[in-house]
Amino acid sequence: MKFGVVVFPGSNCDKDMQDSLLHDLQKEVIMLWHKDKDLSMFTTDDCIVLPGGFSFGDYLRCGAIAKFSPMMQSVIEFANKGGKVLGVCNGFQILCESGLLPGVLLQNANQQFICKNVFIKSDESDALQIPIAHGEGRFFANDATLDEMESNNQILFRYCNKNGVVAPEFNPNGATRNIAGICNKNRNIFGMMPHPERATASALQNIDGKKIFQILGLN
């Protein structure tokens, strides 16, 4: 599996993602500039990553301008053909703004930027410690959309404590139903606010991020 990492003006986690994929996960990585369009070197077995950061300075709304980049039009076509796409933090915001994922990311409930380690879990995993760094990470969708997502198993990760208990007090940003990550119905487009690429190196004494890539089938 090859990975393409899209770089927007204002991306600041693209190198972190590249380093994590290349050195910690031993994957082939191709960096992609947002003004380019060519994804012909990738097949639907590969994955395009939208990294974290502040694309276009987060003007208007986070990800609202990035969705118009030429590369994003190619990413949308790639995803619609079944190619895998992962959006992390700002990348998650771009996926929602582009309509590839449901819902929206709103300002954190405490109206402050949050940067710390948190715990998240999937239905199949124990609690995993993954860093967050965002000011607008509060996932929101209306009840009808959320109920549909629940029935389609589109909720990938929820905020929890170190013992895996999912409860409002362990929700760092006020996200609806403690949602930290989601996918589309076809399970080839993934979005999450926590940064798994910051937890894949043994030198950082945390490799829980590797398990995230395994859970998503991107290993």
C-alpha cells in the first residue's frame, strides 16, 4: 500500500505524517502539492492522507477553502472510485467540508485550543492514547444523521478514559456522543481529530498510533 500525503498552504503535520508512514510503518510515501491534480500513480488499494494543520490559515471555516484545491477534486474522484482516504484533524475538517464525510467540526466547547494526550477506543480495541491538538474539533451532526451513522457502524472512535469507559467527562472538546473519528458507509474514507502519526515512534514511548492504522486497515 502506497500513501500520498497532500500538502496545503498552512499544513504543519505533513512532515510528521510522512515520517511516521515512512520510518515507523515502513510505507512508500509520495508528497502531493495541493495545486497538482495527478493521482495516476495510485490504485484504489492505496491511501491518500489529508494531514493536520491550518490549511489556508483556517479562514472562513477550517477546511472550507482547501476543499477547492485542484488536488481535492482528484481526491474526491479517487474516493468515489473506492480509493482509501484518511483525514486527520484539519484533514478531517476538509473531508466534512468536501461532503465526503457527514457532519461538521465546530469550535471546542471550552472555546480554547486543546493540545494534550487523550484516550480513544473503537468497538474492537482497548483504550489507546493518542494526542490531540485542535481548536475546532467538536464533531456535530443532527440526531437523524447520527442514528444512521450508528446503524451503519460509521463511528470509528470515541473519547474515553484509560480504562475504556466512554462518558462525557472524558470528552475533551464536547463532541456529540463522544465521537473522535468516523468513516463513510463504504468504509474507505476515514476522518479523526486525534493524531495517530504522533504516536508511532518508540522514542516517544507511545506506539498506540500504529494500532489506529491497523484498525483502519491501513497497515
